Amino acid sequence: MKNSQTEANKKWQEKNKEYAKYLSNRSRARSFIRNHATEEDIDELRTLLNEREELIKTDDNKIE
């Protein structure tokens, strides 16, 4: 017999596929940083985050 909460979770994930994927990816990224990232990984991630932040700021300025 399946748990009703499990069924509700599956239904929500089917209805919200893109957001569920986003949440899953975010969770994996945080876990990697907290539990596995080396100093070199952190340096690379910092660079990537800075680039992404600049891109977001630039894109936000284009929307009027």
C-alpha cells in the first residue's frame, strides 16, 4: 500500500516538473559545496558565480 504523502509528492512533481528539477539541482549543488568541494572547486565555483551574477545583472537592466 502506497503512502498518501508519497502519492501527493509525485503528483506535485509531475505538475511542477521544471521547478522540481530546479530544486533538485539546487540541492545537489549545495550538498556538493558543503560535503565534497575542494579548494580548487571552490575557486572555480566562485568565478562561475561572479560571471553568472554579472549576467543576471546585465539581463535585469535590459528588461524595462
